[in-house]
Amino acid sequence: MRNYLAPRAVDVYLLAGSRVVGPVTADVMISGVEVEVLISDRLASALGIVILDPMGRWRLRDEDIVRETEPPQYWE
């Protein structure tokens, strides 16, 4: 199975309630296997994401609101 890299191909925005963070320019890796969008630690940091619990609790670096994981979105 091949993966395809598209360097600096997208501008990523984080939408969290009334907050919009971004854009952050990012590479895209296209996989023939993975069906969910995954982000790297570098992109998470650039968006200001602070992981509180790997099972789904997080917040933005500049606020104290603890957020829960959103359900996955699938695009076809």
C-alpha cells in the first residue's frame, strides 16, 4: 500500500465552540488504509491544543475550558 505526500497542501482551522484557530499550513499524507483524519504533534502544537487525557480531554493553550473529543467525521 502506497502513501502519498502533498507538502504544504492545506490550511487547517480548528473550530471549537465559538473559537476559530488558524489557518496553519500543513502537509497532507494520503493513505489507502486510514479512514479518519489524524494530526501530528507538530500540527496540534501549532493549533494550540493541549492534551489533558489521551482518551479525549483537551483544551486550547490560551484558555481554561476543558473540551471533550468530537465524534469522527468521514469524508468520501
